[in-house]
Amino acid sequence: MLIENTPYYRAIVMKVINIAKDFSPFPAGRYVDEGPFSGEAFRNEHLMPALATGEDVKIIFDGGFGYGSSFLEESFGGLVRTGLFKGQDILKKMKFVSEEDPFLVSEIESYISDAMLEAKDA
């Protein structure tokens, strides 16, 4: 029997998004008018639907060819700015995985935290 909100349950019932495989190995730009693999497109097409399920979400960054700050900030800071998700809930529900560039995790968390401060969502 699985008990909700335990580490074992979260490990089994988790949406996984591998950016390089599920979106693009070449993500770039902030807005959709800058290209089809922008942060705005990733947020709207992958992150928001995944969070809306209520499941935990694992985001895998390995395999991508560089993640610019505009892509990352719009993807993750933009989640807070939509007003649909609270920053603390995003940090609680998402697990970021980057073995190739571990610094990405703290960078993304800082974009979420900055957006929370701007929105007074802390």
C-alpha cells in the first residue's frame, strides 16, 4: 500500500520531463516570438500542465546543449508570475536534476525565489 506524501510514494508517482528529449536539445530564448523552443513555450507546454496534475515533477536538464538565463528565468520564474502556482509549491513539487551542470539547480531556485519576492509570494 502506498502512503501519500512519503518519499517512496513521490518516487513512484512523479511526472518526469527530460528537456532534451521531450522538448528540445537546443532550448533558447525567453518568449515564443524568439523561437519555438523558448522558455515561455516550455513553461506553457510542459511545466504548467505537469504541475496542474498535482503530481511531483522531475525536470532533467542533462543532454541539452546549454541553458541560457533567459530560457531558465522565463520557464521557472515565469511560473510564479503566471499567478497560477505559488513559489513555495513550485519548489516543493519540482525536483531539478542536472548531473552535467549541478549549478543549474541553484540558478533555477534563485529565479523562482526572485520571482516570489517580486510577487510578494514568499
